[in-house]
Amino acid sequence: MKATINGEERELPDGTTVAALLEEFGAPRSGIAVARNDRVVRRSEYARFVVQDGDTIEIIKAVAGG
């Protein structure tokens, strides 16, 4: 299956969850947000939310500043 992750097309195994994707990318457990096809995925849904073929996923890291 193919999905676009942060603007880059990637081949992913079928059944990949958002949680597995974040682990593969080494994303921190806090301070991030995930959007699928321009809709926010709730943190409580990461483990059961399966990425589908053709999805666009954005992983956004919060940054402090002013």
C-alpha cells in the first residue's frame, strides 16, 4: 500500500496503524499532532486507526516560541 507521509510517498505494509507509523518514524510520544487527509486523528485512536492506500498523513511537531 502507498501513502504520502509529510509530503513523501511511502510504501507501507497493509494494516499499518498510526501508532506503528509514529514508532517507525521515531516520533516523540507527546508534542505532536497527526492528520489524515486534512482531518485530525485523536491520540486515543492512534493504536487502532489503520492507514489506507492513498492516504495523506501529516505528522506535526509542536515547537515553543513566540
